[in-house]
Amino acid sequence: MSTENQNQTEVAVAEEQEAPLLLNHHYHSSILIDHQNEEEDTIIPFPDKHMDAHAKVIPNQRLASLDVFRGLTVALMILVDDVGGAFPSLNHSPWFGVTLADFVMPFFLFGVGVSIGLVFKKVSSKPNATKKVIIRTIKLFILGLLLQGGYFHGRGDLTYGVDLSKIRWLGVLQRISIGYCLASLSEIWLLNNNVLVDSPVAFARKYCIQWMFSLLLCLVYLCLLYGLYVPNWKFEQSNLVWSSHGSIIQDVHCEVRGSLGPPCNAVGYIDRLILGEHHMYQRPVYQRTKACSVNSPDYGPLPPNSPGWCLAPFDPEGILSSLMAAITCFIGLHFGHILVLLQDHKQRVFLWSTFSFSLLSMGYILEILGIPLSKALYTLSYMFITAGASGLVLTAIYYIVDIENFRKPTVLLQWMGMNALIVYALAACDIFPSLIQGFYWRSPENNLVNATEALLQTVFHSEKWGTMAFVIVEILFWCLFAGFLHKKGIYIKM
């Protein structure tokens, strides 16, 4: 292939396009592709190893591996959310440590970051791009507020509505919107666009301000987490648990700095100070710790002499922890930079793998040095390990799907990834199951959802494995639903 043709190879991405940036990455590209097989479409945004001078331009390409990665993330979220009660080992870690469920949020944030790197490769108007980022951030935040603010009461509850004095302000989509906003604005405003990236030094010069901004966010988080003084505090506990004579005020003694335990950490303190305890998540994960549950690591009755803070609210998507969570988005963004700037598959895979293993190593070293893994606090060690795992998973999928073109086994996940937002809203937030349960025979318990789950539990002679089978069927249903939308050319955008 000639140098001239190589220089023509590019991904021309404009911020003006109406692409679903937050959970999608549909973008326009100019791609030279060798059509040795005219039936086969290559959707990698740079030429493959077989490219030659007779290649053709294929518009509106997608990076299939990123769709598969996103679909895998949504499928994992449905799995761990719906079988976590039957399999506590798949549920979120009660406080310290990581389980499969604890990788879902970082996977989401990482995928969003990669998409930002593709979409904002070229920005023709920074003010217009900024305006659209802010509008999309607000849309996603409001959607998260609707889905997780308390308006919907979950599977099995046919009521809806929320007391505005107790609405939950933060949640999964709100955290994603924060990470998306910070990473996108840095991509628009903090790059040195005068640098031609032709060496590692030039790469560092182009993105050094962006890296410094990421480091600043990290330092702010660490200074507040370890340096902020947490005083004694109190919360109101309802009489349904404590007394038949009305609610009581429960005191929690702290007066410490740098505590990472459930009652006295700076993450919870900042949320109580800014949001208020009534606007936080009311069933925190630490209720499954040994100190707070006789069935730990599952929920259960309080043990004798359990501490009073066991029933206090705590938001797993809090304000301070969302700053560190945004760093995962920045790491995904730099994976996107590698994808955009490098044209060789081997270089991409090598750099992605090296970067991922480096992140994993730093995470384990920090854990050894005393910074524990905690999804609830989004500790530095947790961020490094989950971001490294995200990078390795994307690298493996990229090699299988976009390099080796081994796509048929992953097509279901690819469909789900192309419409991840609608599947998340309808399935992971229990909107669709709740609607189905609204149609029942004589009593609300006799509905299609419960009947299907009970049937599978009978077939498998096990409540646990019947539930697992039901969730797998549910995931397949949503994959096919997303495939139907894809065939119809329907993609839900923000």
C-alpha cells in the first residue's frame, strides 16, 4: 500500500452528528477496505492487514467490538441484579473486596470513554460541541432521576410515585452523565491540537493537559477521602424497625479522619452534608456485612448488639466517589485515542494490553500497601483494577471480533450494545417486568413473570438454578428485542 493511500485513511468524526454519545458510538468514517469478499463488511475504523490500493469507502461504520463490550456489560448488569439474591457471591461486595457485580459500573464508564474518543476526534466548533454535551448530560441525568429516584418501586410492586422530599438524587445514569460530561469537555477544550502525533513524546504532549486534569480529580478525591474530618452525626430511624412509639434519632460516633469503614468515611459525610440523608440510597450494601446481617453476605436480620449505623442511608453513587469514577471514563477515553491515532492492529492490541496490565498491577500494589478494594467508596485500587479489567476485556473482544472477524457467536451481544440505553431502562431498571406484572389472574402474584420463573424453578428442582435459568432467558429475550430494533433501523439516542 502506498504512503499516499495510508495518509488518506482516517476516521472523520464531527461533534455535530446526532449520535447517541452516552451509550453508543455511531459515527461517520472514511475507510479504505479490501473487499476480497464483497459479502463481508469490515467495521474497524482503520484499514486491516489485507488493505490495498483498490479499497472502497464504506460510510457509517461501527466498531463492532465496542458494541459487543457494551452489550456484555448490560447482560452482566441484568444477571447480577436479578440473581444476586439467589447467588450472593455474584452480588456486590458488602463493603471491601470485589465480585463480578462490581465490574459492571466501571465497564459502563470505560465504554463511554472509548466512545468519546471516537466521536470527538475532530471538533469544528467547540462552543456547539460543548452545548450538545451539556444538553445530553442533563438528559441522561434526568432519565436516571426518573428511573432510580424512587418513582418506580421495582419488580413486584404495581405502585409508582415518589415523595419529592425523599427523592434519590444520584444513581447509575447520573454517575455516567458526570463522567461523560467531564471527559467530553476535557476532550473538547484541553487538547493541544497543534501537535502532530508521530511519536510517544508527541502523544504525551497532545494529551498532557487532559492527563493533568485527571490527576487533579484524583488528588481532590484522595485529599477529601483521607483528610476531611468526619464529626459525629445522627440519623432518623423509622418506628417500623426500632419502636412502636414513633421514629427515634440514632447517634453515630466518628470524630476521625481517613476512615474507610461504613459509618465514618468522607464519601458518606459529603453526601449527608450536601444531599441530605433522605435523598440517599436507603438500603446500602453494608447492610450485608457480618456486623449488620446474620445472613452475610446476603441481607438478613440484624445480629445481636449490631451497631446503630447498620440502618443508616448511604449512596453507592455518591458525589465524592463519582469524581474517582470519572477517572475510569478518562482511561477509556485514552483507549479511544489509541484506536484513533494508530492504524496497526498489533500496535493497538500491544498498547491496550500493556496499559491494562499496568493498571491491574498498580491496583494490586495499592491494595498491598493498604488501600482496600471498595466499589462503594470507589477507592484508587478499585479504580485501577476494574479499569485494567475493562481494558483487557475490550482488547480480547477487539481481537476476536474486529481482527479475526469472528462475529456470529457475539451477534446477540452486539445487538444489545447497539441499543444499550433502552435495554438498560426497560430491563435493568425493571420497567418492563413491572408493566407485565400489571396483568395478572385474580391476584397480583399470578402474573406471567412469576409464573415463568416458578415453572423454571420446578423444571430445575431448585429455586436458585431456576432463577438463574429465568434470568438467562430474560437476557436472550432482550438480545432478540435489540436485534429486532436493529433490523428496523431503530436506535434510541440521548
